[in-house]
Amino acid sequence: MNIYDKLLGISFAALILGTLLFFSILEARSLYFVHYSVKIKSLPSVWWGFKIIHLSDLHIVNNTSVLTKIKYLIRLFPDSLVVITGDVISNKIGIKKAFYFLATLASSKSPLLVVWGNNDKALAKYVKTKKISGLYVLENDGFVFYKNGTSLNIIGVDDPSKKKDDLPFATQGLDKNGINILLAHSPEIFPKALCYNFDLILAGHTHGGQIVFPWIGAIYNHTGFPFTYGHFRKGNTQMIVSRGIGTSFVPLRFLAPPEIGIITLLPERH
């Protein structure tokens, strides 16, 4: 192989890598709706078609344009419940932007339910010193919606990836006859949560792998668990793991675009 062939090979490889890098940067700045239909056994008719907007892993630093886009997009789904499953920020730099983002969502989509992730320690402390009307932070706690004599019970646990979850405490007084939904930052909660017969678990943390290789898949998902992304079911318990919105380590995504999950509750017909 002569020098010209080597240069041609290097140039071609650089072009491929540059193209992949460009699309990885572009993908990280995109935002998609992903629709999930969750069919629940014995779902009362008053909850048929009810929508939950699932946000996760925003990793707010300076991504103000994305936050504006999120606030605009969720207005397309009035009368829905908005939940956030952790890692609202990446570090202390994003605290104030995250606070105003939460305050805006809570005022326009009350109530707003949030569980913290492994990066939210500073934000959690900051939020406790303030008052946001309509914001409910669930730290091994629950929130109940009533409609026509039926209940939709939202249980939120503190971050399972840091072993802060306490399901026995969080589920005290749980109405087993209602529809029971669990919010957790990490899908690591899944094996333990099965014992409580939740209808639905919403989680994030994995970023859907963030960098996903064709035919190989994600090589890292933050958890070591097989639940990298998607809709899973075991028995009567379903779990949706979001790809989230932001990034960590590097500001890139490849074959794992950011998502806003739109979850529609439907009756399971036999």
C-alpha cells in the first residue's frame, strides 16, 4: 500500500467518524414523543385514556432551549399528569434553571410529581428551602388521585441506585384496590417492586444506553441490569424505562434519541 492509499484510507475513516460525531451531536439535541399504551387489568372506566407525561434525566446545565421546547410540547396534552423520574440536574450549575423549570411546570400542569436521582442532591436541598405550589417531591411517599370513587395511587421512592429506596415505608396504607403506579429513578427497583403488585413502574437512569451500536446494542446503561430501554412486563406488573432527555459523560447520543414519554392507560380486554 503506497502513501496515497494510506492517506485515502485515513481520510475516509476521518469522514466516517466526523459524520457519526455530527449526527451524535444532532441527535442529542433532538426531542421525540414516544407513545406507550399500558393496558391494565380491571382499569376503571373513568381512567380509560388517561395520559401520563414521563420526563427523566434532564441533566439541566445550560440547555435552556430544550427546556423551552419541553414546556411547549407538554401543553399539547392538557389534563395529563406530568412526572419526572430523577436526574433533573447534572451538577450545581443547573440548580436555578432547574428550579424555575419545575416551578413553571408545576404552575401550568398542577400537580407535578418528582422523584430524585443520583445527581439531584444539591437540587433537593435547594427545593426544600423554597416553596413551589403544585410540586410534590416523593421521597418514599405517595400521592393519591380520586375520580368518581376510584383512586390512582402514585408511589415515589428515593433513588434505588444509591440504595435510598424504602418500598415497605412508601407503600404503607397503599390501596390495593386502586391503580398503583411506582416512580423510581432506576429500573434496579424492578425485582423488589414485583412483590407489591404495582400495575406500572416508570424509571429512567439508563439514558437508553446513550451510545447504542447497531447489532450490538448499548455497552453501558449505568445499572448492570438488562432493562436498558423500553416497555417490559412480568405478570401483571409493567415497567417503562425512558431514554431520558439529557446526557452524561459526553454530550452525545447515538441511536438513543431523547424522549418525552406519553403513556396512555387503557383497559386490558380478554
